[in-house]
Amino acid sequence: MAGLRIVVMGVSGCGKSSLGEALAHRLGLPFIEGDALHPAENVAKMASGAPLTDEDRWPWLARVGEALAAPDGGAVVSCSSLKRVYRDVLRREAGEGVIFVHLHGSRELLLSRMQRRPGHFMPASLLDSQLATLETPGPDENAIPVDCAEPLHPALERVADLISARQPR
């Protein structure tokens, strides 16, 4: 799986970090937590209940794309990647072969997960703004949809198999 660049994407509470870490381990790639690349100002803004603007996101997305491009052997990164233009930044920084794993689910499930995450900087009050911003990846975006209600292990195996099938032999 050398050279793979994978972004596990979706709104807060969908399980990006959980699936991303498991997928990285399964594929023998490093995992990069996209939230750790946010500047302190972004974290403080979200923690206060204010949604990020595009202007807030551009430097962060560039950092995520650069981090994804850096490992020679490939990597898996968690990053919301809510709009196509954000995914375009990641492709520009990391290369056109980026695979997006799009975790999606019902508002009710996402909200319940967010409410059970004590100490996370992203308050549940921002879920609706993220859902309003989300642009589902188009058929030309090399994306794999995953319902986040699916249990982790079956989702992991299905995604890993789909990624393997997309790799040249």
C-alpha cells in the first residue's frame, strides 16, 4: 500500500479518527490527526461555539495537505474536508491520487456521539453548521462512502478491500 494518500472525511462525530487510525494500522501507514494541525485560534473559535469560516480553514487545509504529502510511503489523515474546494486543496497539496473515505450518518446519531465526547473542543452546537456546509463528494472525486452507523470492524474491512481493489497490480 506504499504511496497511498487517504483522507477520512466527514462532519464532527462521524468517527474519522477511529476509522482513520484503524485503517492506517490495517494498511501499514502512518496516521495523521487533522485536528492536531489546527492553529490555536481555530480551536479556540470552535470551542467558543463559533463555526470556522473559509478564511479560517485555508491555512489549516494547506497544513493537512502538506502533512499528507510528506510521508514517502503514504499516509491516512482525518480531516473534515466538508466542501469540494477544500478537497481540491488537499489534492493540490498531496497529489491527484488522494482517496477520500466519506463517513456520513443521521443528524441524530452524530449529535448523540458528539454529546458523549466530554472534553472535545468541538461543541455539539456546531453540528448543524457542519451539516449545512457539507458537500457530498461527487462521482469524480475518488471517494468511498461509509455509513457511520456501520460497526467499525466491518467498515474497516470493506474500505480496506475497496482501496486494495483500486490499486494497480
